[in-house]
Amino acid sequence: YDEVIAGYTESLGASHTRTLTAKNNLANLLDDLGEREEARRLYDEVIAGYTESLGASHTRTLTAKNNLANLLDDLGEREEARRLYDEVIAGYTESLGASHTSTLNAKMGLAISFVAGGNPEQAKRVLSTGPGARQLFTELIQRYTLQLGDDHEVVVDARHAFALAFTD
């Protein structure tokens, strides 16, 4: 990634979307490897670059913010993560619609954050809003399971948040 980023920066510029996408991909990898501070720094750069070149409500900007929210939540910085999730959900809802997978993923991230922070009632509020919410989130969890497997942490967390939201 470093060579790709250097090449794109030299030929296209630091704020070009290809350069920023490569940085976002590197940040994802670093986050997966547990190098969270470096990932956070890169996400911040990517968000600033996308905001400047594409706008705050562009889906690439929102995706980078969602990635940062996930990282912050993992670090226990739940208030900042929730603020970002709220921005992302609002942006995706406006540009893609309430039932789009990206919107649902962001809502699930916010709900998982509330469950992890000991606030299941807020998780229920987030997930049970909107027509057909139960079916939409059932399908989302099915996609998570197919992609990640039954025992993956994201799948387990999503099922937990879903159960809290849709069980009386």
C-alpha cells in the first residue's frame, strides 16, 4: 500500500480519490492488524480529503466515517463513535435510503455500540425504527453470517443487538 499511495500521490496528488481510497484500504488493514492509532490517523486524513474533494455527504466520505466509528467503538470511545454513526446514518439515509445495506450496516454498528456500552434500550430504538425493520435486519445478519461465519464476533454482536431489539 505504501508504494501505491506514494505513486498515486506523486502522479495524481494527495487529495485525489484514488490516493484517498488507497489510504482508506491501508487504514482498514492496519485496523485489522491491531495498529489502531496509525489506522485512526489515516482515517482522519481520508475523511478530511474526501470532505474537501467530494463533500461531507458523499458516500465515500460516509464510508470512511463509518470505518472510523467502528475503530473508535472498538477503542471504547463510544460517544465519539456514536456521533459519527449518527452522521453516517443521516447521510446514508438521505443519499441511499433507509433500507440500503450501507444505512443498515451503520445502524447495526450504532446498536452494537449501545449494547456494548450497557444501553440495550437505545439499541432497540435504533434497530426497530422504520417499516420492515425486522426483515431488513434479519437479511443483514444472514449476509454477515454468509460472509464471516456463524462464530464471528460481528455476527454474534449483531444477533445479540437484534435479539434485544425484537424480543419483547
